[in-house]
Amino acid sequence: MATVIDGKNVAASVIQTVKSATAALEKSSGVTAGLAVVIVGDDPASHAYVGSKGRMAKECGFKSVQHTLPAETSQEELAALVA
């Protein structure tokens, strides 16, 4: 027999666990968790996905930084940004 899982409740539980862990890390060590994203080009779906991840990171207490580069960005320019 299959077990029905309530995805919204599971997600809310995971988010609360991450929030608690983030707060504990900051309190114990002064370190703020973070998410840095580099997006190259202007694909609307990619921007929507990255925006969603940034909002979730902030909700969980992370610092969130997004670098948006034009499609013409060279490999060297990208490497310089992430170095």
C-alpha cells in the first residue's frame, strides 16, 4: 500500500530546520550562510528559477547575491568573477 506524503508539510519542515540551523550557526560562530549565483544570458526560465532560489535563501536567513552577466560574457570574464 502506498503512503501519501504531504509535500507542503515536508517542505515547511525542511525550511524550518534550515532556518534553525542557519540561526544557530550565526549565533555560535558569527558566520552568516550565503548563496551566490551567477547567471549568464537572458533566458526567462533561468531568471525565474534563480529568483526563486534567492527568495528562498533569504527566507532561510542566508545572504543572497546574484550576479547577472550578458550572454556575450567570455569564459575568462566568468572565471575572473568566481575566482
